[in-house]
Amino acid sequence: MSKLTRLLRFAPLLILPFALSSCTLEQAAIVVHAQGAPVPWWCNSTEEIPVTTGPAAGNVDYYAGTHKAPLSWDECLATSAHFDAAKKYALQWPTEGAAEADGFYEATPYVNGMGTHHIKGGLTPQMLNDPSFDKDDPNLDAAGLDDVFDPDKPEVLQYDGNGPGAKLVGFDYYVRTDTGQPPEGFPGNQDWWHIHPKICFRKADAVMDGFNITDAACAARAGINVNMSNFYMLHVWVLDDMQFQPDVYAGMIPCISGGTAIHDPRDACHFGRPGGMASAKMTTASAPPVPGQSGVRLASSPEATAPGHRFICSVLTGEGARAS
């Protein structure tokens, strides 16, 4: 008997408290299944933007010729449990100030569509300036970036601004492989990992100062150009107030722009992009790899915010909405 089958025996007991209070993604998945609905949005990513899209991306599309498909219910339940654990882990540091006070370093300042990237330990000026540091084949185990994919413990936290009060908006995994291919990651073919082949880090503070620029251009910025082509990144958007339902693994989302983020879970930016996926490809490709430029903001619409339109994970906000 599978774990899902065992838990479904108790689904009727979960429905009432689920409707009255907040719930985990795993609990939500169980209830959705008990109601005979398809797998929830976080188990059914439909957006297929090539991982080569954008000025900071690599030029190898590891997923060319493939398509995303809904997870099976057993896969969905397992993935939901991992998301719950990762979310609980990340929420230990709800603000940028809390994260930095506990040893997270800002590797990338705020970027439209993503926010910041904070890494526990992280690259340090001492590491970058060490004569033994190999920028062309770096070993970043000491910086918290190794070859282990732990679905319950993401390497990177993301915040909605540059300052101690900035709020958590998401998290991502950053894993090294020696195969020339992304890690196996989560079940199914929905988690499309991407790379940033070259990242220029400033020697003075180890903060990112450019993607995919030449060694000479990086040196002119008093930086060191580090080969990151063996390090694969995957974003996840499952916080109560920061989700992206077309693709839980989207590289960039429209709710994060203009130096802040839209935390209202009813806003249309959590449900889609203006102009759809074609517009998303164009927007992502032109998005600045450095902070300071405005991104895309979707205005709220009655259709997107009506209870019947909002998916069952909205229950996590305590409002009791369910999928239509």
C-alpha cells in the first residue's frame, strides 16, 4: 500500500480542518485527490520557457524536445512533502536581516523577477582572493555549494529588496554536477534547471557584478570571473504570499519588480504573465541582470482574484478558497 493510499483513508478527517485553517501542501494535495480533482498547480507546471532564455543564461537547452507533464499522485505527494520541508527551512529567516545575522551572504543583489540570492556561508572575499582559488574549475563546497541535492534544504534564499527589512520571496537549489547535465532533482520533467556560465564577483565584497561578461570586462570592475557552468540552479515559488501557478519552478516571476514584490496572493501576477508565455520569453530575455530597472507588474483583476479562480493552495493564507 502506497503512502498516498494510506493517507487517503484519512482524507475525510482532513477536509474540515483544511477548510478552517492553514494547511501544508501535502495536506492540500491529499484533499484535492479526495475530491477527485487533477493534481494541484505545484504538481502540474505548464509553462515551458527554454532554460537558454535570458541574458544571464547558458546556451545549452537540456530539455529541448521534451515537454512537461503532470506528476502522478504518488510523485505529487512526495514533492509536496519536500516543498513543505524546504519552505519550513527557508522561513526560519523571514527577512534579509535575519538571514545575514545567521551567516547568509548576499551573492546577488535584488534582480527583477527573482529578488536577491543569499547563500549560507557563500563566497567570501578571502576565498576569491586566495591564490589557490581556481576560478575556471572552482570547488565551492566551503561556500555551501556542493554536489548534493537535498530537496528539504535549499541552498539559496531570495528577498524582495536590498536591506535588512526585505521579506523572503522564495528559495532555490544550487547544485554542482560533473556530468555536464543537471541533477536528477524532483520527480517528473517539470523542474527545468538552468545555469549561469560565468559570474563576475567583486573581489572586495564577493557580490555579483555581472553575468556572462569577458574576463577583461570583469577585471575592469575589480572582479574575478568565475566559471559556474557546472552549477545548476532551480527556483521554487511556494510561499503563502509568493507563488507562480503556471510554473512553480519559473526562473523569473512577474510579482517581483521595481525593487520590491507583490505579496498579495490575490494579485493576478501569481496566476500568469501579461501576454502569456510568448511575452514571458521576451520579457525574460530583456530583463536586466543587474538591479535598478523596472520589471513587469500585473494589475489585479476580478477574474484572477475571485474565489472560484484561485487554486486550493490559497487555503494556506487562511481564507478557505479552493480550486474551481
